[in-house]
Amino acid sequence: MEILSLLLLGGAVGVNAQQAPLTEDSRCGCYLMKGNETAYFKEHRFFDFRNHHHHASVPPVITEVKDTSDAPITSPFFNSTEWTDFWMISNWNNSHGIREDSTLLMVNSPNNVYLEANHDADSSPKSWLSLRTERLQKFQTTAEIESLSAKFKFVSIRMLARTIGARGAITAMFTYRHSEDYYQVQESDLEIRTSDPKNVIHCTNQPSLDSEGDVEVRASKNATMPNGLEWSDWAVHRLDWTPRSTTWYVNDIQVANIEFQTPKDVSNIILNAWSDGGEWTGNMTVGESAYLQLQWFEILYNTTEPEKRQEQGQGVCHSVCSVDGSPEVGRPVMLWSNGGGRGAGVFMGWVPVMMVTALFLLA
């Protein structure tokens, strides 16, 4: 009983995230996520696009197919280690028939991924990241960024973002495991269709069709933005992929949870803005465009990368941190610690972890 009391006291120190001290990722052994399904993650990354106005420039749309796919990056930022050690910019096209109902050639281009200075009096950041899609006479020019690693296994991804522009486009944030067989694809999606009512978002564990080609109702939910929000408003969109389910939130309010065909295998992370003139996207009017804009992107994750496992050590978590409830977005708070640095290798036993979890969830 005395040992249990000490564990309770030790675990209680700083467990309320709103009172816990700010810390740095280098001092965190793992991260406790507060949500529909409690989970621990080993890694945390935060990408902040709000103060890159000195790199900001909106490139003109390229109108030739070959020049579109071969376009250079739009800013030195996309050559920085901050970007290149996590992301790559796609330049593939759908000429090989990615979707059967496509009516347009769709070409991804680095020219459609850029930092944009804020000229919007209703928002405060100096800049944001824009992913652009525009309908041209002969094709649709589109944007996609993808994680370098395809070995994420369970994540919590969040973005302060909005979708603006013309009808006939999709913007999306999702996990993805490719397969040539559609029914072997594993994917958890947040999708916004600009042809939809502005309070509707789509949450899906793919594939969304059954073996007969009919809609699988258990795989998808048409969710409603909470509190009168529209997808053209700045809001924090969050997708938690955990072993038992995928859960979606807007501004920390749960809007969907799907257990059916939750992905089980390693995947990568993708964000995009696109259209192919198909039934799902709709057909955008020539000369019109749509945008996914992000002020920041944050990810908690586990990975099966061998070098990561060796560096971290299995089962080691000397310090429990959280980004949920932190007073400063992008920075963790320290909930509980055994002391030592990130690589100290102090084993955190089952009992104190459980105490931290219970106290954190009750806070």
C-alpha cells in the first residue's frame, strides 16, 4: 500500500496538462494522447508555417503538362532539412488510370506547393502553406505532399487548416498503404469536397466500396463541423489512427469514430488538393481553383523504422509528455518523469504508467 501511494503521488505531479510545465521533445520519452482511445506515441514532430513570410511567393500556374510535373520547388524552404527529412512533394499523374471514373488528366506539381503571405485581415499568421489545384483547358493541375517514411504504425495527426475555392475539388489528410488490389488498400481519410455543404466533411476507413462495388456504409461517415463552423474557417482537424479504431475531431470535438476495417499495417501520411473530373470530386470550371491552406501540422507517431527502434529502445519511457492541453501549440508539457534524458533507458513500469493515464484522463 505504501508503494502504491508513492506511485500515485509521483504520477500526480504535473499530470494536469494545463498546469504541467512546458518542456522540449528531447526530454520526452513518450507522449500520452488524450482522446477517444488512450494511446502512447514515441515520436512528435511539429511543422509551423506561420512565420515564413520571407519565403512566401505565389507562383503563377503552369499551363503545359510536362512543365507542370517537372517544375522546380517554389521556395528554398522546401530544400531545408526541416522539410526534406520528413516530406517529399509529388509530381505523378493519373495517365495510367488511377481512378476508373476520371475524366481529366490530373498532374501533381511542386509548383502548386508554396508558402503564402497573409493578406487576410481576419487571421493573424504572417504566412501559411498552400496546396493548390486549378482546372486548365486540357488538364487539372494538383498538389500533394507525402511523408518520406511509409512505416508509420498508429498516429495522431493534426493541422490548423482551411479549404477555400471553387466547387469540384477535394482536399484531404490521410494515412495510406498502397496495394494494386483496391480491396487490399488500407487508408484512413479526412476529405473535404468543395461541392458539398460547407459544414460537411467525410471520414472514411478505405476501401469504401464492398466486393460488389456498392457503398460500404460501415466504412464512412459524413460528419458535421461543430459549433457552426465551416471548412472554409480556420480549424484544427485531427485524425487518430489507433489499433482499434480511427477517430476524427474538429477543434477537439469528436465528429466521427469508425472501428470497421481500421488499418493494421504500416502506412505513410499524405495531404493533397486535387480533382480528376470524376463522380467523387466533381468537375471544376476551367480557370477556377481551390486550396488547402495550413498554418501548422503536428504528428504524434510510432514507427517500425529499424534505426528508430534501436535508438529509442523497446518498452522504455522515462518521461511522459503530452501536447494535448499544452498552453503553447507545438510544444509538449511534462506530465511525469523518472528523471534522466531521452536516451537514459530508464524502464517505466506498468503501474506508474497506468496511474499517469488515469490521472491525466480525469484532469
